[in-house]
Amino acid sequence: MSAARTSRFAGEPSLRIRVSFEFFPPKTADMEHTLWEAISRLAPLQPHFVSVTYGAGGSTRERTHATVKRILAETMLTPAAHLTCVAATRSEVDAVIAAYAEAGVHHIVALRGDPPGGVGERYTPHPTGYRNAADLVAGIRRIAGLEVSVSAYPEKHPDSASVAADVDMLKAKVDAGATRAITQFFFENDLYFRYLDRVRAAGIAIPIVPGILPVQNFKMTRNFAARTGASVPDWLAQRFDGLEDDPATRKLIAAAVAAEQVLDLVDHGVTEFHFYTMNRADLVYAICHLLGVRPKSAHEMGVPLHDEPERA
Ligand SMILES: Cc1cc2nc3c(=O)[nH]c(=O)nc-3n(C[C@H](O)[C@H](O)[C@H](O)COP(=O)(O)OP(=O)(O)OC[C@H]3O[C@@H](n4cnc5c(N)ncnc54)[C@H](O)[C@@H]3O)c2cc1C
């Protein structure tokens, strides 16, 4: 992390901090319950949008769709559906895009996706599928004119030969119609700032929204990071060291680490954040509170209260 934080940011309303939340589609009834607990707790924070991931190789196509539809039906949130082009024909992917547009989903997070054999395997596009994420962005814009967000990698994607190749790919996605990039998570803010400099120098002007991963479980985070090319600094390991059997303290440390990170980003002018919630609300809710993002009551959000007396 950059130099010690010195500001006294106190959630000034004039900064208009904007947040979005990412969820994954649940596999079981218990997971569904956990997800909806998280959504209910976070919804009053009025995120800009909430996104729902698409399992590797399209494995969650139906569950992603069902979750997005339920968000549309039961909340006032604006959903964004993740979509990948791995192992699917163009017409299969086009059908998913059309179904989202038909259901009233106006925002897609467009991704190439990992190869079916997992990260590290060579990626081969489906012979009749979209070639890559830029090609998919163009397809989405052509078919339905939806808003499209894409990924960005401050530490470069593991498949990428160089940061320059990575920035070229981002440029191709923007030229194809993407209007926002969400970054892979990172723990050293300097990595993000350096990446932002390169992106802006390449003439890319869209928002590059930092993806923030509150560390719910350090071991899982380290495994996940190893697969995605994100680095885990020694100081982070040190902070969680010895807390393997102490979930309560782990949670406090995780909140402190994420707070330090987002407040440093705010000090450097960042006002938009995407949170990888892992379908848990507590840490994200606390960090949003620090950022001055506070709940609105159902009334303020324009939701009729069930026990409100009917007006004559
Ligand atoms: C915000 C975010 C959300 C995500 N959501 C999901 C999700 O819902 N479901 C899911 O399965 N995955 C998801 N991923 C992971 C993503 O699918 C993988 O990282 C995947 O390997 C790359 O897809 P992409 O669209 O990010 O890649 P791209 O932007 O297409 O490529 C990333 C980089 O890899 C390089 N590259 C790409 N293809 C090649 C190639 N053939 N040869 C050499 N270099 C190449 C390019 O230089 C490029 O810079 C997400 C990632 C992020 C950051």
C-alpha cells in the first residue's frame, strides 16, 4: 500500500461514492438463503448495480438467469448479468443475450471466461463461437444495445504476454462498446494507480472501477489469487497469521484491511467501488458505512410499506 493514510475522510456526501456488489448464483437451498440474506441487507444501500457471475464454461447459465430474474422481480436493484463465451456457439450466446434483454436486464458484464480445463490451459475459442471478450462485447451491442462492462487486470491476466498486451485487449473491448471496466481484486493500491496511468496513456477514458475483495477467508483468497494472477503481499499474510481458528478476529482484521484499502483509494480520488461480496453482507456493509454509503428506508426508496393505511 502507498504511504500511511493521513486523511480524515468522513463520508462527505459531496463525494458521491458509488458502489456495486457482485454475487454468485447459489447451488443449494441453503446457499440461496444465504445469498438472499446478503441481498436484503445490502439492498438499502442502493448500489449502482448488482452483478451475478456466470459459472465456468456456462455451468450456471440457468442459475445465473434465475438469480438475475428474481432480483428484478423482488427488489428495486438494477441487475447486471455476467456472460462468457467459453465452449458455446455464437447462437447459444446470442440466445442468452436476447433472453436477458427480453427479461428487462439492461447491463451485461462480458467476459471471455476461463478455458474448460481451467486457468493455465491454452484457450481455444469454440469453432463457431465468439473469439474473445471484445468480439462478445460487439455481439451484445449489435444484438441488444445493452450496457456492457468488462474486466481489467492491474497485474495483467495470467494468459497475457505483457501489461501492454493486456491494455491493448482492454482498448479493443472499449472500441467494441464497453463503457466500464471492473478490475480483478488487488491488495496494493499502487498496482491500481500504475495500471490506471497506463490505461489513460493508451487513450482509454472509461471508468476503471476497482474490484475490492474483503478477505472473508485468507486461505481461500490466496488460492483464488494464485489462479487469477493477483499477488498476495507478505504483509497481508502476516496480518491473518495465527487466526486460522479465530473467525471473529479474522473478520475484524478483514474489515480493517479493506477499510485501509478503500480509504486510501478515496484519498487518491476514487469514488466508485465494486465489491466481491462472496454472497456475504457484513464486511461489505461495514466498509460501505465507512465510505458514507448509508441505508435508505423502504419509504425513501419509494417502496410501499405493507402496513401503511390505504389512502382514501
Ligand atoms: C470483474 C470480473 C468478473 C469476472 N466474472 C466472471 C464470471 O462471471 N464467470 C467466469 O467464468 N469468469 C469470470 N471472470 C474471470 C475471467 O473470465 C477470466 O479471467 C478469463 O480467463 C478471462 O476473461 P476476460 O474477459 O477477463 O479476458 P480478456 O479481457 O478477453 O483477456 C484478458 C487478457 O488475457 C489475454 N488473452 C486473452 N486471450 C488470450 C489468448 N488466447 N492468448 C493470449 N493472451 C490472451 C489478453 O491479453 C487480455 O489482456 C471475471 C473476471 C473479472 C475481473
